[in-house]
Amino acid sequence: MKQSLFFSVLSLLVPLILTLACLPLDGYTSESSGDPSCKSAVNTQSAPTLEELKNTTYNGFEGHYGPVTLADGRWEGKPYVEGGASRPEIYFVRDFRLIGDVDGDGTDEAVVLLGESSGGIGQYIYLAVVDRKNGKLQNVASTLVGDRIQIREARIEEGRIFLDLVQAGPEDAACCPGELATRGWELLPKGLNEFCASKTHGRLSLATIGGTEWVLRSWDFDEPAPMEPEVTIIFQDGRFTGRCGCNSYFAPVKPGDMPGDASVGHAGSTRKACPEPVMAIEARFLEQLGGVKKFGFMIRQLALSYENDGAWGVMLFDGRKPRSEGKQP
């Protein structure tokens, strides 16, 4: 896991290529609930659970490893060179799971994302469909989505799978995607067919994250932020504004030369005093905000990559509709 995070952060530097680490993500899983006594047969017809999906067998990787069986969301192959550190790796992407009937049989399948790494900074993301057949899970189809893509949104509509993403456009280097696109797949007997190929919506810019209020959920990949007090950020009129724990703040922000590059100026804020734990959250956020160098997306979350004393981290935010002025926390 550390190796995957290392390469994710490394790729953020040139610039933010938000690959994906193993961290729970709200909003994509839907477990059944109710009387536990009703769940004993979970199972022959229900959609695959996250735990099952992280421990099943997948195929269709372009690295030609053959079928690979994940153990707790991960598979590692043999080193390319005996005694070497680089080796192929397949990993389950951030607890991502969409549920829906994509084969038209009246029962739900699971749609997941899998990452493939060969030890470099490239991170290949696959879409995979898993069904429950005769009580056993089966990966019925897999397809490559792309290298170092950023997924803004994902959904199933009328049995078809749609991804809103940031990908490399015709003039972009693989390291630095800047094209906003929607792509769609349908499950056919021969596998996943991309029927909606790269319907583009412009270029990644700071305006892309505007119109949404983003709520801080993680200080870094494996460090959740507290739910209270809320720390928020909105981009509007060339600056970031929001609540930083106790006070309201504002900070100018400018785009850089490459897609996803940004620089944040000195932040100003109101001067309300709050208990020390709250003020500590505020101070940390403003420090990290001032170090932001890149922005992008990580499975529907806004990701702000920051540098602090030579070390890089990524703050992650959930989006919601902006509140009216009278309803701000």
C-alpha cells in the first residue's frame, strides 16, 4: 500500500495525477439492512459485498498476468528482476462499488474500479463487472479506462455505466490530463462495449470546481479530518472562500501553466476566538491551503495537493450544493 501511495504522490508532482489509494469512500456502497436473521442467505441473489469484491478473481488486464485473485483488495506478482523491488500489482480502488442491473437479468451486479501498477508512475484504471452466478462471484467483464485518469463522477443509468472524468486530451502528455469527458459502457455478451466514447466538455480549470461547496474529509490519504467543525472551500471570482473551523477565510488563487496547476496567495480571515482544538484545526488548514500547488479529482472528491516543508500531501473534499448566506455554519 505504501508503494502505491508513493507513486500516487510522485505523479501528483508532475502535475496532479490523482491515482487512487485504499481509503473508504462514502456514497458508492449500498449494503442491505434490516433484521440480521433475514440475511443468512445473503446471498445467492444479492449484489456482491465490498468484502467479497476485495477477495475475488479478476481477469482482462493488458499486462497479461492471467486471472488474479485479490486478498484484502490487493494482488502482487513476482519481481520483474529477481531480488528487485519493482513488481506488477493489481489493487481495488478506494472501496468504489456501483450497484445496478447492467445485464438486464433483473438482479443487480457490482461495478468496481481496479488499478494496475508496474512499479513506475503509470497507473492504469480498469472497469470491472462482477455478478453472482450459482452463489459464486464471477468477473464477467473488464476493460481498460485509461492511464492516470481522474474520475469526477460515476453512475449507472438504464443499465449503462457512465464515468465523468479528466483524461489526457490530444495535446496533453500522459502525466498531465486536462480534458473533461464523459464516457459510457454497456455490457454485451462479448464484454464491455464503450458506446459513448469521450464526449468532451472542455478543459480542466479552476472554474471546473466552482459552483460547489467542498467539505474537508481528509488531511491526507490516510488521515481523516474531523467532521466537526466543518472546514469548507468554494472557488468563486478568482479566490477560495469558506469556513476554516472557527472563522471565515478568503484567499486568492491563480491557475498555473499546466492542467491542474494552481498557486494560492496569502489568506485573510475574520478574527473570532474559539476553543484551542478548533483553532488548531483552523491553523492547520490555512497552512496546508497556502501550500496548495495542484488540484484535481479522486473518485468524485476534490483533491488539493499541497507542499509543506518539502513533503507533499493531498487534502480530500466531498462536494455539495452551496448553502445560502443565511445557512452558512
